[in-house]
Amino acid sequence: MLNQTQHCFLTDPPKNTSASVRPSGSVAEGSSVTLTCSSNANPTVKNYTWYRVNECKMVPMESISQFLVLQDISESGLFCCEAQNSYGKEKSNIFVYLHHCPSTTTSQTSVPSIICGVVIALWILTVILTVYKYIR
């Protein structure tokens, strides 16, 4: 009797490709987020490619890894990751929601306005006190 060992290699293109964003939820304007692309494939994913969907066009991003770091975000947008191995590729989309924070900086013109307002208030108070003294 002859013993023969057979090996079976299963190969699959990327499946269940998923894009996610950290931190999740709405992101403050000017902050940073990390997009992550994950996929199941055999052999493992060889290339990850990120795109930004802009006016119905896929604009390639500078990252060719599983992660894409977006710094100083200024607008919401739809992003797409593509996972690829030698047997195929698959895409997944993620939308990054941005909320605009009100500006907390004081403009330079408001300081003179405040000083002017205080001076006027003091002048009015002085006039009122002077009139009050003469009436008594």
C-alpha cells in the first residue's frame, strides 16, 4: 500500500472588504482621523489602494497601505478602499462626517470695541452721578 499525501490549496480573491474610521462618528473640523481597510483573502491582500470620491471620480490618495491618515480635515467626504491580491480585488466605501466648530479665537477688532464700550459706560456712569449730585 502506498501512502500519498495530497495538499489542497484554497485561493480566494478579497472578500468582506470593509472600510472604517477612527474616531467613529462625526469629526471636528481641523482634526485627524485614521481610515482602515480590512479584507479576507487567500493569499493575503497584496495591495491596498485608497481613493477619494470627488464629483463622481475616484481620485487616488497618497496611501498604498491598509491605513490612511487624514490630518487637518476641512470637509466631509466619501472614501473608497480597494483590496487586491493575485486572484482579484474588492472595494468598500466609508463616509467621513465633519462638523464645523464655532471659532473660539477673539478677533483683533473686538478688543478695541470692548475698551471703547467700557470707556463709554464709565462716561455715562460719571454723567449720571454728576446729575444725581446736582439734583440732591
